[in-house]
Amino acid sequence: MTMPVAQAIKPGDAPDLAVVIPAWNERENLELLLPALREVISRLGLSAEIVVVDGDSRDGTRAAAERRGARVVLQQEPGYGGALLAGFAATTAPYLVTMDADLSHRPPGVSRRSRSTTWRVARGARMCDS
């Protein structure tokens, strides 16, 4: 599901930004992460979509993500890389952010990194504060 944030997205238009989140049995974490992420994105003034890539979870991950407005894609290829590729293929957004569903990446990092117009790649690390 594409979520309008500050600007409405017309059918057929790509969102400005997509956040791709691989998930496997992460229902409880997504219930915390997705509302916080939505709040951060709303302050950016961009149109955005959140894509959760479900790796065949059995705990209600898919339903929890959909209830919180995320678009859910089912993972077909194995591994973390397979999940990322599925998420990348599911969006037409020109800018991508990846986050882990386990809360090791905090939503405010999206705000700090997405404001640059000169960076080609921005990478966050969970072991750094800057």
C-alpha cells in the first residue's frame, strides 16, 4: 500500500521514497516500528511507501504490517539478500531505505539520511550514533 505523507500520490506515480523492511516473525516489533516510522516520514514532506518483505512468518507479521498501512510482499528467494531484492523489485520509488524489522535501526535515522540531495548512498550502522 502506498501511503500519502505530505503529498498525495496519484495512481501510477512513484512515491519519492520507499522503506524496505525484511521481516520474519516480527509482528510485535512491526507493531512498534511502523507507527514510529510513519511519524518520522510524515515530517519529511515526501510521498513514501513502506514495503515489508515477509519471509513466510507464522506469527501474524503480514496482518500486522497491513493493518499499519505497509505494503506486504512475500519473499521468494532465500536469505536477507533475497528479501531485499524482493522489496526493491516491488517499488518504483527512486530512493530506497532499508531497515531491519527487529528495531535495531531506529526511524529517526531515516530523517537524517533522507535530507541530503548530494549523497548517492547513505548507510546507517546500529553500532554508531552519528
